[in-house]
Amino acid sequence: MLSIKKLESGYGSMQVLWGVDVEVGERRIVSILGPNGAGKTTLLNTVMGFIKPWSGRILYQNIDITKTPPHKKVELGINIVPEGRRLFPQMSVRENLLLGAYNKRSREKIEDTLELIYNLFPILKERKDQPAGTLSGGEQQMLAIARTLMTRPKIMLLDEPSQGIAPKVVDSIMNVLDRLRDEEKITILLVEQNIMAALEHSDHVYIMDQGRIIVEGDAKEIVSKIPDYLRAFIGL
Amino acid sequence: MDPGLIIFLFLQGLVLGSIYGIVAVGLSLIFGIARIINLSHGALIMWGAYTALTFFVGYNLSPLGSLFIAIVVGLSLGASIFYLVLRRLIGAHELTTLLATFALSIFLEEIARLNYGLDYRGFSWSLGVVKIFDYRLTYSSILAGVIALSTVIILTLFLYKTRIGSALRGVAQDPVGAYICGIDVNKIYALGIGIGFGLAMMSGVIITMYNPTGINPYLGAPYLLKSFVIVVLGGLGSIIGAYVGGIIFGLAEVVLFPLYDYLHFHSPMSMTLFTEFVILLILLLIRPYGLFRR
Amino acid sequence: MSSSQTSGKIFTPLTITLIIIMLVIGFVGGYYASAVSRPSAPAITYTYSVPYTSVATQTLYIERTIYQTLLTSPPATTPTTPKPTTPPPTLPSEIVIGMAVPLTGSQGEVGTAGFNGIKAAIKWVNERYGGVHLFGKTIPLRLVYYDDESSKDKVVQYTERLITVDKVHFLLSSYSSPLVFAQAPIAEKYNMLLINWGGASDLIHLQGYKMIVMVWTPASLYMTQAIDALLSVKKDPKIVLIYKDDEFNRMVAGGVRNYSKKLGLQIVYDKAYPTDIKDFTPYLTSIAPLKADALIVGSHFADGQLLTRQLADQEIDFGFIAMNIAPCYTDYYKAFGNLAEGIICPSHWEVGASYTPEIASKLGVEWFGPTEEEFVALYREIVKDPTARPPYHAASGAAAVLILVKAIEKAQSLDPMAVRKVLGEMHLITFFGEYKIDPVTGIQIAHKMILVQWQKGNLVVVWPPEVAKSKLVFPIPTWAEKKAGKQATP
Ligand SMILES: Nc1ncnc2c1ncn2[C@@H]1O[C@H](COP(=O)(O)OP(=O)(O)OP(=O)(O)O)[C@@H](O)[C@H]1O
Ligand SMILES: [Mg+2]
């Protein structure tokens, strides 16, 4: 579904990614784990096009999207729930969601998607007229996921959805990811710090450090493959 | 004091304030959407005034017609300038965009100077006057105030009731969030800056409806300064704030001037302007982000 | 994270190029801006200077000159006997006059007009008059000049260069108060005589300089003729005075105020307005109920136009309206059409309003120089345009040359000090008008402003009576009458 090949990028003259290869199969949850500063966010933002790739290729459903601008990627069905959520703080929950349905493709299904979202996150329905900036951290994360869902993605990149959220809420968000994969057929590329939650819900796992993929493997077997020096960093 | 004068001054203040408001709105809009302080705002106002002059003198077109020409020209100019220059400067250091718009301002002024020379031009477009007790307001200035108000209403409706309007607000609040919604953020920036330029040029035409004289290549600078103060008063980036700020200034002027005049100040209008800055300072102490910014 | 596709780098080649372009443009813009800004006090201090600091000094000064020159008429002739100086061992083959003048920049147009007037006068001296009569010989004048580009820095540089490198005998000033203000201390430093034909600000002469001599009317006397004209048609008028709050117009207003006080006239409203005024309505609201007879305005271009517009809109009528600068230009009539009728503007000189040898002999003052016809013809030769109409800047420049030549002849010396001494005593009439200065400050006190009034679509000289071409219209038609098409007909 999405293959990232020898991707390199960075900021200014500082290189962060050094030839990253990642494969994401259709209808799977793939996780990328790694210590702070490993380059996970940089990877997702490069895939989205917020950061220009220096070299390497990004293929989506066998089309080269390396140079496609972000809003075109959204139209193609690839979208992100970014680090820091990037909501519109002065708009109401509903306005945030409606703006998510900006594209023609998503506008046509707007009622269905809204129903799905209120079904997945009933709290958002209650809060629908409240400005997004006044929601709690967990609610904001739900809204961020919901807004991305409004664009009807086929693959969703999530950058640490559990960040700064109570464990119970993390659970429910993770369960939502399972449901999205199973019921909505959405492929998921997940970046996480919460190792336990990630391992539990992922099909395949990549371990990243210093801008490189160190190991990859099945969620069940990966733990044994992680080099010792990294274990402490990622909380094992 | 005679009650007729009070009513006249109040109306006069509203008209003036409404015009100040529309003059400031374009500056606020561009800052709100692109975080760019448009130092060419004054030069665009100047070009708006010349648009009115040129079409009135050359083609007998009333300033009402020039309004539309100014909007269209400003819109295209703003969008082109965005794609040519400002696009690469979005998110760059403020100083960079400040310098870029300053350069544009000088460029626009010097073109005007080459084209029109340094003479002070003016024209006579008169629709007559309304007598308010013993005092007179020109119809054209009342019209200017009303057009300014309607423009702000239309702009607000556009921003809050249309899809593109929401996209503009979205980009203003978080450009990355806007990308995620599938919005072509560059196009929206171009549109926003275009509207800002269009409003600036249009307000130049509106100014000539209040005062069709003294048109010269450097007429914009005091308006830029005044807009700046008004925009800060209303809250940087807020449309309503800019307009309300303008109204406050307009009313403050008609109240303060007679007061200082009565108190035998040597230059009552300078005192009035000074007091406006004091009002701004006090207000910023109470509300550091201006009246309408959260 | 950078908020767009661009990387976070600020100094890409593009931005650097932009910054360079902007700096270049910024300098150009700054240069124009500096050329129009007001003069600043010179940084150099002089041991003998009488620093001009307070308003009180200025007021005192104005009272003194007005008192001396306008109320008590000056002695008809000042006896000046050529000093018996022994001729210098070698007489120069020519007398070199130096000048830095704005031929380009914001003052370029008027500066050029003055420059052409100066060339016309030099041509007259060399070709018609035969040269400067010195020690029984005639010596021609030669002009050395630089274009100061309306820049205060350049005018200072060139003034210094003219004195130290070109070693000129005498200097003519640049044009516009800020530029003359900037160059005056340089001339003073070298004890070089500077004939000021282009800076009307009194302040130039209130710095304690001894070597600066003014040819045309200073700001403080700009509007006093208007008051005389007003008094000739209306007894005990009620006057409204408003003026732009800049240095020049503060002096204009100060002159009006003091002169009115001397004459016991009533100024019923006396207020300044800010330089960037965009709306006169508040002033007009205060003025309207006063029902005054005369409006005197210390204005410039834009504000003068705006005031006219708003007076007309508000239909606030005066029998007499005199305004600086704006109404003196044809643009004014273009902008206002019939509404301009009757508005009066003070001017230093106009074609058709020249002094003549007859006037000089009637006043009992010595005459020197070409007549108006001669001057206009020479001017047209110089500008190569047989229909050119020299503006007052040209006449003032020409007068500077003529006055200098006469003073050299009277002094029989090329020593700036000696010539300066003669200039302090000399009373002369040229086609440009009278010349006589306050001997201490060098301020012009005899040259009279003429008043021009818009009458039936033309600017007509109506004052002073000796050169007037038409009668002053008073009271002028009301705004309502003018809107209905009535003109100011004498
Ligand atoms: N906008 C930026 N400009 C310059 N350097 C950056 C920027 N953002 C991140 N970096 C640097 O790039 C490297 C990778 O950062 P990145 O945010 O991708 O790490 P991460 O794996 O997402 O870390 P975390 O788990 O803390 O979110 C870090 O060294 C960081 O300092
Ligand atoms: Mg991260």
C-alpha cells in the first residue's frame, strides 16, 4: 500500500533521515518505535510532504508520490494525525470536522463520515459546539483523529496519539484504531512511545534510531530482536 | 453646547470611524492569515486613490465604479505578489517579510511618482450635502461610511458562511491543520493576500469619497500608521476588531477635538492624535492582545 | 516543525538577493525622504553663534523687523560711499560664483527653474551690462555649479568643495529651506558670503551666522501683505488663522499674529493643524459659528486642497481667503474649477508684476538690472523655449546675482566681508522687487510678497498696488454662488 524507499531528509543542512525503508501492507497496523529524536516525526512529515525529501522515493498504491504536495496526498487518500494535533483552536468541534470534508471526494460522504465519527467518539457529539481550543487533551486527540477521518483516508499516519493522555483514553483510542482497520479497511502507520500499547495492537513493527531503521519484525517476535542498548530508551 | 452639534459630531464620528475601519481591515486580514505585516498597505491605499482619480478624470467614472476596479486590481496584484515573492517567505523570519513588503511599498510609490509626478492632485465629485441642524455632511462621505460598513459585513459573512471562507480561517489558525483538511494552502494564502490588497486599494477609493484631494505618491504613510494603531487596538488579525477599532478612533476624534479646542490647546488635532495613542497604551495594559483577539 | 513545505532556512540565496534589492531600494527611498524632511540643527557649534532656542526669541525678532520695516518706513537712501581701497596686486580675469543646486530629486524642478534664472542674470551682467565694474575695469562672471540632487549630504559636500577646491569668490545658495539650512554653516565656517535666494525659513538666519544674506521674503512676512490688502477693503476685520504645524508655517503664523497685534486687529481663532491632516471638519465645526471676515491659512499643497474642498462642502463663507502655496498652482484650478474663484495666494513674484525703473524712481530707491522684458527674453533663450514663463524661483535666483554684483561694485572689493558690509546697508530695486536686509541677521525685510487672486479662471496680481493688474475682489462670492457658477469679477 505504502512503500518508503531509501528516504533521506532533514532540516536546513542537518540531515535527520539516512535512507529509511518502510513497507506498509494494506489493512495492517504498522508501528514505528524509537527513542526521542530518532526521526519518527520527521519521517511521517516527509512522507506527507510537509518536509521536502532530499532523496529516495515514496510509493502509494504503486504511484510515485515523492513530490506530491500534501493537499494532493489528502485527496489521494493518504493523511496524517500530526504531532501536536494541529486543530483550529477557535473553531467549534463541528467546524473542525466540516473543514475536514473540504475535498469533493470527502464532501460527498459527509453525513456517513460524521455518523461514523460520532459512533467512534460519542463525546465529540456532546462537545460539537465547543471551541476546539477548550477541549481536554484526550478529546483534542480524538478530534484530531476524527478530522483526519473526515477526509476519508485509505491510509492514516498517526504521530504519537497517546502523547499526554490518560491510560484509559489511550486504550480506547487504540481500540478505535483496530476498528478502523477491521471495519473501515483503513491502513495505519503508527508512531508511538507507548511500547506496550503499540505492540499489542500492531501487526508489524519497525525500530528506529538516529534516523535509521535498526530492526523490523512481527509484533510478537520483535521484542527479542531489539538490541540491548535501545531497550532502556524505549522503555523495555 | 447645542444638541444639534452633538448629533452632528456623533454622525460625523461614525462616518469617519467607519472609513478608518475599512482602511485598517486589509492590514489585519493579511496579518491574520499569513502572519505578514504588510508595509505596502499605505502604498496600495495610495494606488486606490489614484485609481479613483484616473478613472474619474480620464473616463468620467464615478468612484463607485472605481471601487470594483480597485478590488480586482488589488486582488490580482496581491495573488501575483504572493506567488512571486511572499510564498517563499511564509514561515520565514518576520524581518524578511517586513523587508519584502517595505520594498514593495517603495516600488509602488516610485512607480506612482514616475507615472503621476509629485503634484498633489484632486478632483471634484460632489453629490451634495445633508444638513444636520446647522452643520453639513457630504452625501459622498456618508456613502463612503456605508460602503465601508457593508464591505465589512460582506467580508465577515464570506469568512464565516462559505467553504472558502472557512478555509481562510483554517489557514489563519493552523496552516498544517489546513493541509490535513486537503486545503491547497498556497492558493488560500494567495487569495487572502489578494483580498487584503484589494481591500487596501478599495479603501483608497473610499478615502477619495471622503476627501478627493491631496492625492500624491506618498499619501499612504499616515494611513499605514493609523491602520497599524487601529489594528493593534482591535487585536492583530481580527476583522471585526479592526473595524470596531476604527469606529472607536473616529468617535474619539470628534469628542476630543472640541474638548481640546475649547481648552485652548495650540494644536487640538495633534493632541487628539496623541490621546488616541494614550488610549491604545492603556487598552493594551488591560488587554495585551487588543480588543478582539483571544 | 516548519509550517510549510519550505525548509526552515532563512538565508537562502533568494532571500539574500531580496534583502540586497530591498536595501538598494531602501536607500533610494531614504534619499527622497531625507530631501523632503525638515532641517535639523547643525551639528557644529560656533563660538560666536547666538543659538536660536526659544519661541520667545523668534517672536521678538519678528516684532523687531516688522516694527522697523513695515510700520516705520526705512530711510529713503542709505549713503554708501565706495571705500578707498587700494586695488589688489592682480585682478582676477573673472569673478567665480559657486552654487550647489538641486537639478534633480524632489526639488529638481523648482531648483532648475532657479538655476535658469541665475544663468539668465549672469548672461545679462556679462553681455548686456558688460561685466562687473571693478577698479575701472569690467570683469565677467563665471558660474561653477554642482547638482546636489536635493540631498542634504550632497549640498554640504559640494558647498565645501566649491570653497576649498574650486576657490569661488562668492556662493549662491541651494534651493529649499532644508538644503540652505544644511549648507549655511559650511559657508559661515569659511567666512564665505552666501546669497540665499531659495530658503525662506527665518531660522536659517537666526543661527547667528553673519555671512548669509537673504534675497526673497522670509516666512514670517509671507502673509503680512495679505493683512494690508485686507485692511484696504475692510475696516477692523475678524480674522481666522489656521496653519500647518510645521516650522515654515509656524513662522508664517507668527508673522500674522504679531503684525495683527501691532495693528490692533482681532484674530478670533488661531490654531495649528498636524502636518498629515486628513480631515478639517473638526476645525470647520469650530470656525463656522464665528462668522469671521477673513481666513488666513498657512498651508502647503495637500492640506490647502483639502481645506478648500471641505470649506466648499460645508459652505463656510469668508469675504477674504488667503492661502499659502496650494492656490498658486494651476492644479488648484484644475481640481476645484469655479470653486477656486476669489482665493488669494501670496507669491514672491509673477510675470507681469515686476518692479520697473519708474517705480524705483518714484520710491527714490536705486535701480539695477534688466527689466522684466529683458529678463524674460534671456530666460527664454536659456531654456530654449520662446514661450517659457519663468516662475518666481527663477526671478529670485536672478535677483541674487544682481544684488551680489551691485554690492561688489559698491564695495570695490572681492573680499566677502567688505561685500557683506555693503549688503547690510544697500537698498536696491530690481525687477524682482525691493532689496534690503536686517544688517545683523541678513533677513530680507523690504521685498514685498505680491498677492495673486483667482479671477475668472486666471491668477491675477491684485497686490501691492504699485504692481497690481486688477482690483482685489472683496467680498468674494459665497461657496453657494460659486457652485452656481458665479466668478470673482472685479
Ligand atoms: N523543525 C526542526 N528544525 C530542525 N531540527 C529539527 C526540527 N524538528 C526536529 N528536528 C531535529 O530532528 C531530529 C529528529 O526529530 P524528530 O522530531 O523527527 O524525532 P522524533 O523521533 O519524532 O522524537 P520524539 O519521540 O521526541 O517526537 C532531532 O534531532 C530534532 O532535534
Ligand atoms: Mg516526534
